[in-house]
Amino acid sequence: MKEMSCAFTGHRPYKFPWGYDESDKQCTALKVAMDAEIEKLITEGITSFFSGMAEGVDQWAALSVLTKRKSNLAIKLNCILPWKGQADGWSQASQRRYQEILRQADTVTYVGQDYQKDCLLKRNRHLVDSAAVLLAVYNGEWRGGTAATVRYAQKAGRKIILIEPITLKITYL
């Protein structure tokens, strides 16, 4: 039921001023803003969520969904991964978090078995094609996967929620 679903997209930690420091107050504030938007979506009837499981926004959103699922069993987390080795080059801590989220996911889908030049693009399009709403943490830059995913969602006529990561301004498209 696509109309009851939301996909996530957003920047990886290196794009943020705080980098990988999740204890930074700006990072904490962004996670709170994301969590509040996810909660609003749930109250509007969204029960199925899709994460591409990249470091940063994708995983923060997935963790929020898993927390909310503890009190609402109708909530589902679906992970759509670009290829089987997505996390192979990450730190051990990042790989542990990734595997723990995947263990708790309701579904895990691989766009491809091996890395291909366009596997991230295919994953991002699969995310948008699977959902009625796209929740994007997006700094407005023209280039990059998040920008391309937002543009693809616009062309596909999806409802889009944009959270600017520094100001936390929320825009509904």
C-alpha cells in the first residue's frame, strides 16, 4: 500500500559540520526534528518506511522507526540496499549498527549483488518508487545523490518533506 509509506534520503555524515560526531548538539537537534516528522507521518497513517541504509540520515531514520515500532506493531521498516557489500569499507562501529538495523528490519531488498556504477541511483529510485512520501534531509546543493533523489521524487509527483540540516527549517512540497 504505497499511499501508507515513506522513504528516506539525506546526506552522509561528512556533509555535515559535525561530521561523524553524533553527540554534537546540531546532530542531536536534527535527529529530534527527523523523529518529530516521522511521528507526524505515523499519526497521518503512514506505517511502512523505506531506508537505503547509508551512513547518516538513512540509518538515523531507520533507528527512529525501529524505536516507534516497539509501541506500534503496525509499523514496518524496509531496507533497500544498493548491493550486498554496501558497508564493507565502513568502520567496525558503523558496520555493527548497520547489521543490527538489518537484523530488525521487516524486509531487506538488494538492488544488486555486486557494486555497479549506477547501483546507488537505482537504489534511490527504488526508494522513491516504493513510497508516497519522501522525507529528505537536504541542504539544497544541486549535485549529489540526495539532490537527484529529491528531483526524481518531484518528477514522480511524490509528497516531499524537506528538512534543512542546519536551520532545521521544514518545507512541505
